[in-house]
Amino acid sequence: MSERLEELTAKANNKGVDAAVAAARRVIASLLHAGDGSDAEMTEVADRLNAVADYLDEHAPGVEERMIDMWRGEGVTRHDPVTGPENAIAPPLPLTGKDDGSIEGVVVLGMPYQGPPGFVHGGVSALLLDHTLGVANAWGGPSGMTAELTLRYHRPTPLFEPLTVTGRQISVDGRKIRTTGTISAGGELCVSAEGLFIAKHLPRPR
């Protein structure tokens, strides 16, 4: 069953792209760690980063072509902002399907995801859970688009600690799909979510 989830959450592996994106994530975190108090020459850093961006832009396909490539094939693509190995803002959160129909993943979030001092931004928690519930639908049964997402924040979600994120499809009533999920740390519940999804999908670029 884990092989089926892998098919839903990733296209063919591209080690070069994945390595470049991992390096970009490191740059984002390093810039936050450096901040205003760094001894680094930030103007030089900016010039070097802009040179990399210029190089990538010069060799990139057109937007329409890239959109078609992003959405080629079936299942969940590699560019989403939660699990996507091609997206530098994704932690990324790996998700694994379980025999009981639920999904689960463990992730450690650093400074780029900070809200209150030392804790995860509430909007980031919502992003993780919205996506996880969507993947839980694809794993457990029919899937669709988010119509309603209700979150309850039980306690602050810590940075720099393993977070367990779960999702499970609860019921299907016609086009209405109901799904729940949680984020916990050290065995304690941090955030819980209930989602209503509608069995509908937007057309993919062609």
C-alpha cells in the first residue's frame, strides 16, 4: 500500500532538481539565522543569489509549458508547498499511507515557519493540515477540493522538534467528503482539524 501512496505523491525522481531545491531551503534558513547581526557581506550574498536566479530564468521554459509539465500525469504533483521536493518553501513533509486507511508524516520545522517566538505560525499549521487531509482523501477514497477547514489550536506547536502530522477520511456522502487530521509533538496534541471536501477537480493545463 505504501507504493500506491508514493505514486500519488511523486512523479519520477529528479535528483538534480531535488538537490538544488534542498540547497535553496538551506539558503532560506541560513539567511534567517544570519539576520541583521551577521558578519557576512550581505550585498555580495545578494549579488551571488541574483546571479543564480538569472541563470535559472535564462534556462527556464515558458510559464505555460512549465504549468503543463507540473500537472502532467495523475496523482499529486512534485511542486506543492507542503510535500513537494521541487518547492523550496515546502519543509518538505513526507506522508506515508497506513493499512488502516490513514496517513502520517513526521517533520521538523525551523525558523522559516516561525510565528510566535519558538513556535510554528498558525497559518503554516493550517497549510500542513489542509494538504494532509487532501492526500488522506486520495489515499482513503474519493478526493476533491477543500470547501471548509476548521482548526482548533490546543497548544503552541514547537519549532525544532519532530511533529507528527496525521489525516484520515471519515465519511463520504455523495460529493461531500469529510476528513480529520492532527499535528502533535512529543505525544501531545497541538492542532486538530476537520475538513469538508467536495468531489470536484479543476482541469489540468494541457
